[in-house]
Amino acid sequence: MKYTREQVKAMTQEEYESAICKELNNAGFRQEFNGEQFEYEPDEFTFGGAIVFDPQAVNHLKHVGLLDNGKCPMCSVREDDLIYKLQNLHSGAIYHVCKSCYKRYARQEKEKRAKGCCLIGIVIIALIIWGIVKLVS
């Protein structure tokens, strides 16, 4: 089924999540968890979860009009032009969200990167100290 921009904007968050899950399930997409496959259910894991990692599912939802349509898929805010995009670095899947969801997601990603940078810094310092100790002894 093709959804118009007006149809999607008129949906409540529950209707929107149900339409997304129904469309994915009817198209044969499944979520994978611990090696098992499940149908999509309208819950908080719909976005920010498995769909983000499946570029074919994202492209399918764009094709039927459920993504990139003026409605944020994460919080259901209606905006005419969602200019902020989220991209999964592993799969390359991209979709557009509102500014609030982008900031929340970007902050989570910055926190993850900051932890990784700290670990790298600690390893480098440890190697330098280890090298100095080897030179002295």
C-alpha cells in the first residue's frame, strides 16, 4: 500500500508504528534477536532498533511513503522538512528525524565515541610508560 504525506501526518503515533510494522511484516522483513527471527511489533524498539540496521527495510518504508514524509519516525513530530538525518554507520541506512531526536541520538553517539577515545588515550599512555620503563631498565 502507498501512503500519502497527508495520510501519514494524520496518523497518531500508535497508528504510525502499527502501519510501519504491518508493512514490514507483509513485505517479509523480520527482526533478528539471539539467532531467532520475529515479526515487527509496534513498540519502542521499532525505530532506534532493528529497522535502522536493515537498509532494505528503510528503503521499503521510504518507497511506500512511511519514511521521509514530514513526520519524525522516532517521536511522531510533524514537520514539513525534516533536515536532520540519522545514518547507521554499519549498514548505511539513512532516514530523517526531527531536531530533538537528532540531538538525543547524536548525544548518545558522542558519549559512545568519548568512551572509546578515553580508552585509546589510556592505551597510548600505558604504551609510552611501558616504553620508558623498558629504556630505563
